[in-house]
Amino acid sequence: MESSVEAIQTQFPDKQFLARPSDIVTQLSSLVDQFQTGQLTIPPHQRDFVWSEIQCRRWIERLKSGSSPIGSIATYQLTDGSTEQMFINDGSQRIRATAQYIVDPMMYGDNNDVACAVTRSIYVAVQHRQYKNHTQAMADFQLVNMGTHLTPFEFNYGILAYMPNWSAYQHIIDDLHRVTAEASSTLTNYRSAGAKREQKHRYYRDDFALLHRFIEGASAPTDYDVSHKKIKYDQAKARENIEWQIRQLFEKTRPSEIGRHVELLRGLIERETRLFEDIWHRQLGRPLGEAISITTYRLLLHAAIVKRTFRIPQESWEDFVYRLLKAGQGKSQVLYSEHDGTRDYNITLHLAEIGRLSTLCKAIGSDFWEIKVGGNGRRGAQPIVTKPGVDVSHIKPVSTNGAGPTILEPAGRNRARGARPIDEAAD
């Protein structure tokens, strides 16, 4: 049974058409052929091929049984004139697993004849739709996959993939992922290469939160919801998740500026990681090789950005790090006792959530959150507020010298100078 697309193209072989929205039934082998020849492809919002060997084997067993339901496949085309390509919106794991079976049936104890016979004997329902753009297709993809095991990163990735000029930002984000993974490997047991996809994706989203907090400073939300394993569709629909926040930030900021911020953030991460190592191993006497929780490490990075934004004194910051690592013994829980000893609480740390810093500081006896800066009676140092077109510039580069004296100067002069020190500071 040929599809509607094949029927039209048979009649008009020299022309290409958009297939009208339809629900048809076709051979599974025909869909796999279209996938292998590139007529049917994977859109950017789809996740990678993540099925395990066990999942693939179970799927092939279902096909070979000839009686088990195998679900439908959703495909689509775009009506914006950008391409006549057909895309898979649901069923990509099944199609790719079937293609793997046809290419290498020996993996499943079969030969080529058996694999071809199996896939030709299976008919599958195909729901074909048209959308104005990939973003509309992604919305249906998200609805269809609410009950499947997509990570929030996979679920929301299309938000970034379909933003204008995403390719100019993607390599910058990839660099950030590498920076955080390499830095954390020196003090935690986390290794990106061997990490499970769910864990790796949580840290990718936390990287987004670190960058957003670093750039937006005091205007950034206190907490970012990046640690949950479950998809929050309402959050995505309302454009409240970290992917939308990053997209909105990128849409108003040139790639070169984002790259500059990532380099500054890299300097902060490397500098603070060395501080954490010194406190953990030298001051607290923990042996080399003993790691701290990756959650604790990453929360400290968020706190370091808060310290930078609000210009909290280094002495108070180092005291906070010391007390937190000591109280929690490097783990992601801190025991908090009432002053009268009547009740004990466990404060559990979460990625990118620093809204409880006040309670945490109280629990470990730190003045980090309540510090008074400059003896002016204000509780908590405030970031400098400037007029449009004016920057707060450090006299010496932050990436190599840390936070230090600053001056106000025209933004153009600051950007033109780059990471070079200011020769003469103005009063």
C-alpha cells in the first residue's frame, strides 16, 4: 500500500508536493526506506537515539510477534516554503531501532531475508500534518510525549534550536558545558563522559541557569527550576522555564557579547573551584581524592555569582564556603538545629536554588547573606545601578584578578578595551 505522497509523486515524478494532512496506513519497511534515503528526517526538537539494547530487542520482538500493537507514527511538513522535507514528529526511536535491525539483523539473531520479511509484514498508521514552522510542530510533539520518558532538556530543546541564529550561539553553549564539566571533575565524582543522560541533562540546564544569573545579575530570578526530573508542560507553555529565559536573553544580546560573558564566567568558575579545593583539602584536611557533592559544588558556583553581583567581601565569602563544606561534610544536606536543641532539620540543597541562602547561612552561622558592606548600615550590598550606555568597569580584569575596584565609564569604551586593564582609574 503506497502512501499519499508516493501516489502523487508517481503521477508527477518531476515535481515535489506537500502531502495534505491525512491518516493513512503504510508498510513499516516503506517508512524505514524513506528514513534511510533522507526523504524522512529527524527535526532539531527531537531527542537523540537513546533506546538501550534491551529496549531495541523488545521492540523487535514485538514486530516479530505479529500481534502486538506498535502505535502510530506522526510526520509533518512545513508550509512556510522553507523546505519540502518530511519530518518525524513522533516515533523516531521506533523507526531508528527498526532501521538498525534492517542494517544489522545479526544483532538480533536473524538474517537479511528475515528482517525484510518482518518489516514488510507490518503495517503502521501514519498521521501526517502540516505546520507553519517547526515551533508549532514542537508544541504537538510536547503534547504527544507528555507520558514518555523525555528529560526536561529534551522536551524543551526546540525552544533554543528554533530561535533565530541559534547556530551562532550553540558552540558558545557547548564551550560552557565543557568548562563546567572539566572544572567539576577536579572536586566531585561527576564525569560527563560516563554520566547517565538524565543526570547530564540536569547539569546542562544548570549551566543555562549559571549563565543567565551571571549576565542578568540582580535582575535574575532568585531560583531556577532546573533539577526536577519531570516535565512541566504548563511552565513551558507560559514560557517560564530556563530555556525560554536563555532564548530571551540571547535574542537581545549579540553572540560576541554572550561569548565574552562566557569567558568571564569561565574565569570565575576556575578561580572559585581552586578556592573550594583549597578550603576542602587544606583547611578542612580532607584527603585528596575525597569528593564533594556535585549539587553542593554547583550551588556554590551560583552563590559565587551572587557574591560577585552584590560585591560581598571576600572574607565573608570564604567563611561561608568553609562553614558550608564543614557543616554538610561536602554532601547536599546540612543539619540545622534549633538554638534550644528541641528540633533538628535537614536542609537539602538543590541545583540553582539559592532562595534559602538566608536560612542556610543562619544554620551554619555565616554572615554571608546578612553582611553590612562599607559600614553604611545597609543590609546586603546592592549592585551598582547605572544609566543606559554606562558600564561599571573593573580596573583590572575580573577573569584574572577577581572582583576589585571599579569605575564608571561609557559602555563603548569598556567593550573596545576588552579584557585589558585600565591604565589610569578615574575618580
